[in-house]
Amino acid sequence: MRHRNGQWIWVLGRGGVADRDPEGRVRQIAGVLLDINERKTLEAELGLRAAAIEDSADAIMITDGSGCVIYANPALLSLFGAEHQKDLLGHPWHRLYDRSQAADLTAAAFPSLRSERHWRGEAIATRLDGSIFEQALSMTEMSDGKIVCVSRDISAIKALAREQRALREKLELAQRQEAINLLVAGLTHDFLNLLALI
């Protein structure tokens, strides 16, 4: 409805026929209009947030206080090779890591989560098919003990960094070899000049 200030607002209308004439025609209608604009605005905002989480390219997982997965967005399902929500929901989060990696992650992340409510780092994760990948993680503990984990596969970035480091080391080795070759060539030249004089 249009509010008296000119803006359009959501209202909830409830009413009915209060009185009819002897022929059954409506004489009086009674009802109530409730302003639900704030509720509708909040619903729209919640819908937008839910859509953003569902459509995010980053993998998002929420675990309950006991560490079981209670939410997984489509990007998380894809990242871990799950076909259906039931492949992850209800299972403990550490199932997605080998035993030693889960222990390392627990030792690194959980003290920070308990004290600062947030932790960022990297881990080696295991897909449901057993393949592994390098993962960047950002974890936040909510006030009710649930943990929100946002992650992404950084295997390609890490592989590129390793290749760049290997190329840099090869270049440095080639530069050192070139410097040694120039030094040897200079010494050989000077030595031959001395031999010529002798």
C-alpha cells in the first residue's frame, strides 16, 4: 500500500464480512492492516545473503559444536567431489583430511578460534575420491560454537609458485656458472700471456 508519506510499504491484511443485508449483500466489512514492511525488508536481506552464500565461488562449510558438517554450499560439494549434500552433511569435518593433517589443523586452528574466534591458514585436504589438494582456509567460530569455514583450492597457485622458484634457482645457477666461466677465461688469458712472456 502507499503510505501517507508517499512511499510504498508491505502490509498484511486480514478481514471479512461483518454484516449482510437480508438479501445477502455485503453491508459492512471489518479488517485489520498490519505494517510488515520491516519484516519483508529483513526477509529480502536474508534471501540476498543466502543467495550470495549459495552462489559463492568459494567453498563454504558450517559445522556444529561437535564438529559435524551441517551446511555445505555447492562450491564445497564440487571442491571435495561430492555429488549430493548427504555425502558431507552429518559427517565430521576431519573426514576431509588425512589423520595427521587433521591433527595439525586442529593444533594450529582451534587455539586461535577459541581465543580470537578467527583463524587463517593452509592445509592439505582430501577429496572423497582420495585425491589431495592444497587448500587456503579462513575459519570463524560463532557465539553458539558453530564454525564457518571458507576455503578454496590453491594447488595451481602453489604449483606455479614452485615452478617460478625452480626457474629462479636455475637462473641464479646459470648466472653463477657464467661468472665462473668469465673468471676462468680471464685467468686463462692472463696465464697464457705470462707463458708467452716466459
